[in-house]
Amino acid sequence: MAVPDLADSPPVRRLADWDDQRLRSLATSHDTPLYVIDLDRVQANYQRFAAAFPDAHVMYAAKAHTGQSVLSALLDVGADIECAAAGEIKRSIQAGADPNTIQYTAVNPPAHDLDYAVDLAADAPGLTITIGATDTLDRLAERDYDGRVAIRINPGIGTGHHEKVATGNDAKFGIPYEQVPAVAERVRDEFDLVGIHSHAGSGVLTDDLEDHCEAIERVGEMARRVGDLEFVDIGGGFGVPYHEDEPPLDLDKTAEMVRDAVGDIDAQLKLEPGRYIVADAGLILTTVNTIKETPTATVVGVDASLATLIRPAMFGSYHPMRNVTAPDRDAEPVTVGGPVCTSADVFATDRPIARPERNDILAIGNAGSYGYELASQFHSQPRPAEVALEDGDDRVVRRRETLDDVTRVEQ
């Protein structure tokens, strides 16, 4: 894979920047709904972010998109992988990651996840397990684990695009702030304490940086209190603009504010962007199958649904939409929804879009993160295929499921 030139990589890729003709061709060749992921853009986004933090260790948060093609592309440009579950660890290794470089951030980890990580660490002592509860330390000790441990801190400050992702002020995540020094002593007695970790929230843009950096300041303060650490990991959460008129994250300003917030630490700074790396590198193509005029709205039915992209239903999230079949038609306000039997299955309400007609192809932008990752088989719908763009070519990286796939695990 050719390494993309950052000079040709703008800080955000808008939906209008995609080639409509190519998208129509992909829909024709591979049917819809269809996930599309641009691996060249994935690599460029990682390199741009890493260049803004030249003295930091920039990992990729796998949960944003765990596709083998994405993980392999990022490994090719030097990224290490941060994982939140055993499945993500296994997928990263299958993509070529050295297990000694993996950081496993365990949140209330199931027993089989801990078993997997501990067994793996026996042959890969460089693997790091990040804990957010003293219970997890007890469970690691029960498994005779004495390896690398990082402590996840709850800084008491949550940031991000929605209350459901403001993890820095959620009791579910991390050791309560003032308990951290005592927990650090215990970890040093029983394990190898290598770092501290925090993640304040997700979807942070430039206007959110002051709150985000307030949380980072507390992490830096705790790092100095605990002392003698290999790394200080401030997580990810750096966002992309979903609305067309939102400016992109100012990376230079972000890097400056983050460094100032962390302060002077005698440890390696780590960051774990996920959404920033893959969101604008992916989209969903969907076909219009129904046009319904009602007294209150023009309803456009498509073959994608909340089972394809759940973020609008889960968070009320905005995703840009474009009629790639006829982008120059006059725009009309329409409501776009899928075939799932709930009023939550709506991608846009009274949104001006170039007037859709039956069989038109619509593109849903910024779907590279938490698209396929949160897909389901609700209504027994097979999950769509995914196509990767790479060096001017395209290839299927996840085949379209069939109805037989939906029932295959039943007995």
C-alpha cells in the first residue's frame, strides 16, 4: 500500500468530496446497503494526528472500526492498537499486531476476556492490562498474573458530544481519583505498574478542548503524585465534524493545549484516537425504495436501517446525506427512514436533499466509526457487505451476509 502524501490530505473529508460516479459504480457492483471504507484516508488521518504529537506514542482505539483491512492499514504506517475486549485483541493479532505492543483497557471484563489476556501475556510479557476497578486486580491475582498493569483514573470530568459518551465523570469507568495513590501502591506490590490512563469523553472538537484539557490536567497531576511511570495515557475522544458547517478539529491548537494540560511528566505521553482516524474515511450507500407524500412530510424509504447505522437512533446523531445519483436536482426537505418497525429508524427529518426518486443511491457520511461496529441483525436482516478503497482500487473486505448466516448459529 502506498503511503499517502499528507500535503494532499485535508483535515476533514466532507461527504461532497467523495466521487459521486465512483460511489454509484460501487453500489451497482456490490448492491446496497454497502459500507465503504477508504484505507488511504485512514492512513492519512493517523499520520496527520501522529505528526501533531511527534513526542507522543499514538495508538489506534480499535473499537471505532475493527475491520481487518483497517487494522492492517494502520499497522502498516506504524500504529499500535488499543483494545477494549478480547475479540479486539484477537482481531489485532490476526491483522499482524505484535501482542507485546497491545494495550488492553478492561472495563468490567468478562472472565473469558481476562483468561484470554492472561494466557496471552504468558508468552507476550509486553502486553499491558489497564484496570478500572480493584476487583479486576483481585481477579488478575487469582489467575496468577503479575505482569504489566496500568490504572484507569476517573478524573470526575466528562466531555464529548453526548452524555452517554462522557466517560470521565461516569462511575462505571476508572478508579475514583483520590483512591488512585493507594491503588498504585497495591499494584506496585503485586504487579508491574507501568502507567496511568484516562478517557474523558468522545467527539471532542475545538470548542470542547478547555473542558477536555481540564480533565487531562488532573491526569497530569496524578501522574506526578504517583511517580515512576513508563507512560501516561490520556485516551482519545478527538472528534470530527458531522455537520457540514462545523469546522474540523484544530490539531495544532489541540496538541499545544494537551501538552500544556499534561504538564511536566517524566513518562511517555500516549493517546488513543479512534473516531478521528476512521469516521470521515467511511460512508454507507443505500437505495431509495419508497417515496411517500403525506400531509406532514415527504417520507423517503431506504434499504439501510438502524441495524446498519444506529448512531442517529442511539444518540440523536446527525450524519450528512447526499443523493449521489442526482446531486444537482433541486433540494427538497425530506424525512429518510429505513425498514425497521420503530419510529427511531430515521436518518434525517425534514432534511434538504436533492429530490430523491425511487432507485436513487443516497450516501450517509461519516460512517467509518461505529457503523459496522454497532451493526445488528435486527428484524433478521443480514448485515451488509463492506468494500475497501485502496490505491485507486476497490475490494470486498467483508462479504454480505445471507439469511442462512442469520440462522447459522441456531440449534
